[in-house]
Amino acid sequence: MKKFVLSKKIKIILICALILLFIICGLIITKALLSTNKTDTTTYSVRSELYENVIEIAGTISAAEEQTLQALSDGTVLGVYVNKGDKIKKGDLIIQLDDTEQRYNLADIDNQITTAKISGSKKELELLQTKRISILQKVENRKVVATFDGIIADLDVAVGDYMEAKDSVGTLINVDYLTADVEVAETDVIKLKAGQKVEFTFPAYPDQTIYGYVVSWPAIGEVTSRGASIVNAKVRIDEYPKEILPNFSFTGKIQITEPETNIIVERYAVAYKDGQAYVELAKNNETIEVKVRPYNKEYVKVLEGLRGGEILKAQSSPKKSGTNKNKKNTNSKDKNSNMNGLNGPGSSKGAGGPPPGGF
């Protein structure tokens, strides 16, 4: 009786084991079938992508020239000859300080020079003439004069005010063009060229892009408070709407090369036969020979054969494509693609695709 019970338990265990084995085999087969079906039914869309090779910039725009209106000595204001908003020429008198003492000293030295020419020595005459130059400079220091053609942007002074040396009472600007100094990372400096197109976007004028160009950059870099090594490149705008004023902020980009439209598709939509790349249209199974090159890890750039918008059948799955196997080769192609200025979707560097001969 004991023998019979033991034998019955063994049979039950064997039956359960067989059932479990059948279940496992069924799952494996089902998974394989699903994987096959997935490859057979997966499609990829060929699409266009705009690639821009640019350097992002930001900053504050400035007038072409700017003069702070200030006297070089103390004194009472005798005359103010311009108003805010006036257009003036280089050399125009803007503010006159009381120069009575200086003009008296100038007249006195002129009298001494006249006497020295008659009865004085040559050495005495030379000293008096040198002194006259010093006094004449003091007379000029009582004036505030325009150093370039421009517009009085700000002025806050009136006759009778007392000005101390270096007091700022206004600003003269030249707005024939606008300029700005922008930070360029040390790794991007090699890409800079004078005359490169620059696109500006101003929050104060958001509906239009303003265009300028790169003027120059120094032969020495500097380190910012953040510890970054940069170069301050000078950019310029010659034509701009009147709504853009000096000291307005902007964002923009320096265009290294012209924008390029790339036709791209996932690499799994491309197969190879005898070294020739081809794709298969999903709608009618038509086979089209194509010419491709690596774009990034998941995409290739289509050089010939497709225009964008086509729906392609999958030729391989990511697992079967040998992505991991070819990882070393992919990295090598990354470098070459980056040298040619090719970027993948959402990336600033190009990347490799499968080698000719298959995925």
C-alpha cells in the first residue's frame, strides 16, 4: 500500500512537470512569433530635418558710440546749448562752465608773451609759451563738447547748476549702427570668421528677426566668474527698426554654415544586398535603391532615392541589427560625421550607422 501511494505521487509530479514544460515551450514559441510579426509590421517614416550649425549667443545691444557728458573741472554752469533729443555734430558746444578766471589768466599770459618778445630772453619766451598752452587747456576744460556726430539721449543740467569734476549730467550717442560684445566658448572660437551672419531676436520686438554680422574678436581669451574660458566677440547691426534701442537685451545665433535640410530615417528601415542599400515601401512593397550615410546611432541620412514622407517597412529590428556588436565601429563614424557638420535629432554631434553589407 505504501509503494502504491509513492508511485502515485511520482506520477502527479511528472504530469505537473510535463505541463509546466509545455507552458514554457508555448511561451517561447509565442514570443518568437510575436517578435517576427513585430519586425514584419513595423514601419518607419522618412522625414526632413533642418540642421543649423550655429553658436548660440545672448547679451545687451549698445550704441555705436557713447559719450558721457561730464566736465573735467569744477564750476558753475553758464550755458546749456542743447536739449534732450537734439542731433548735434562733432565739436559742437554742449555745456559751458564759468571760465572767467581761466580767460583772465590767458589774457595775462598773452600780455607777458608780448613783453617778452620785445625785451625778454628767448628762454623766458619759451617758458611763457609753454605756460600759455597749460592755461589754454584749462579754458577748454570748462567746456563739454561733442566728440562725434550723434543724438543727445539724456541731459539733466541747467544754467546756474554747480558741476564737480567727473559729474555725469547726460549722454550723447551715435546710433548709425548697434553693437554688442558676446561670449563665445573657447571650443567655438575656431569656427568664427569676420562677416559671419548673426540672427538677433529682441524681446521688445519679438515678431521679427534682425540680422547683423561678426566684426572681430580679441587675440586673447578670458575666464569668467563661472570659471569658463571664453572670448568676447564683437557683433554689429547696420539696419534695424526704430523700436530697437541701445541697452535692449537679445538672444541670437552666429551662423557658421548655411542651414541644411536633411532627409533621415531609422537605420532599421535600410537593408543591404551585395553592398547596395535599399528600402521597401510599405504601401506596395516596392524596393528602392538608396544612398545613405551615418547620421546618428538610430538614424541614417538619405543622400539619394527618397524625398521625405515615404513610409518604409522594417528590414531589421534593433536587437538583430548588431548595434552592440558594432559599437566600436559606430563611435569611429561618430567622429567623421561630426567633422562634416552632421547632427542627429536632438543632438549636436553626428553618429554612425551600420556598415555596408547588412544590419
